[in-house]
Amino acid sequence: MSARQLAWRLCYEALAARSTSAEWSFMNYGFAPLDPGEERVVLQPEDEADRLCLQLYAHVVGGTDLGGTDVLEVGSGRGGGSSYLARYHRPRSVTGVDFSASAIRLSARTRTAPGLRFVRGDALQLPFGAGTFDAVVNVESSHCYASMPAFLAEVRRVLRPGGELLWADLRRAADVPALWAQLAGSGLELVEQRDITAHVLASLRSDNDRKLALIDAWIPRAFHRPFRRFAGIEGTENFRSFERGERAYLSARLVRRDA
């Protein structure tokens, strides 16, 4: 694991351990429509505060019908995404898996919905049998993994034939060609791929003040600087790297075609 990956991972773990409030449901950078006339995702009033983060999940799922399916979210974090999938997309089951024991405890305590559960596990050694799930969702998590090909092999193993990987994450711009090659060579069919950096930047700008307030309220002051960078606050290196085109945010849909 690289130093950069380790730094991301430590921030995730620290946030799960230090901020145990159920109100902080998401850690992703969000997705904002660029067309003011674009149809808005319909949300319950209690979910409006997390609209931008939820819109990233809505984008990732896209037109995939999850009704009656068994869904796995790898890198479920604070559980908000798995809860959204369970409550809005009518699956038979949603399993959230995360390496952080603190995050799993928090999610199990604060996120409830029919068929929803949380399990501690490693993305590179998923604790499930072959052909267990109809869809795997992976949002803003794979940049922390030591091996993307190993993760993709595990996804292919746990998917049923016809199952889909619904994925989004950030990468250094220089690494994007290699990433697309890894996805194309995974044994899954790459059927959709997009660069959504502009949407993510618009979300970061729109959500900046809310995230600053959360950091001020729940993170000890000594940790504010690394968490502001981690959260992509305007003016931090993470934010500026998107502006300069040095980092990209991507999404993709892949399908397991073989029996």
C-alpha cells in the first residue's frame, strides 16, 4: 500500500472512531447536476441534507434495477449509502462491508432498513461465497486498496452471472489510462465509463460550508487541517488538484457475462 493510500485509510478510520454521530452519514465528494433543468433525485425530507452525497449514489446506480436483488456495498463507511440503497431501490438484501470495525459498529447501530446488514471485511478478501450477489456497489473507496486487480477479481467471484459492478472513484490523471485498462481486463464487461470530475467539483463547491461546519462541530481542532484536505474543502490540495486537472473522478458499470 502506498503512502497516499495509507493516509486516506487512516483518515477514514479516524473519522469512524472519533465521530460517532449518526448525522454524519457520508464521506463521499458528491455529485451535482451541471444542467439547472436536469430532473432532481426524489428524496425524503430527512435525506435532503445529504442530497449531494446521495446524488452520487443515484448516478452510480443509474438505470440498473436493483429491485428484488442481493446487493453488496464494498467500502460502506458510515452506512449512509447502504441505507439509501436499501430504502430507495427495493432490493431483497443489502450487505455493507468495510475494513473499519468502528465504521461497522456505527453503521449497525444507526442504519436500519429491511434486509440491511453490515459485516467487517477486506475488499481484497471478501468474506462471502462465490456467486452470492447480483450487484456490487463501490463508491469512493477503491483508491485505498493495495491492488485494484485483486479487488476486481473478488468482485467477479462474488457476482452471479449477469451481475453488475457499479463503481465510482477518484484517481490521479496520470493513472486513468491504467485504471481503464484494469477495468477492461477484469473479466467483467465494461459497458459504461464516464469522467464526472466537473460534477464532483460542482458538488464540492456547493457543499463546502456544510462540511466545514461538520468538521468544526465533530473533529478536534488539532485534526482540522488533515480532515479539511480529506473532505476536499475549497483551497486544499485535494480540491485544487481537481481544478488543475491533476486528479479525475470517474464512474463505470461492468457486467459479469459468463455463466
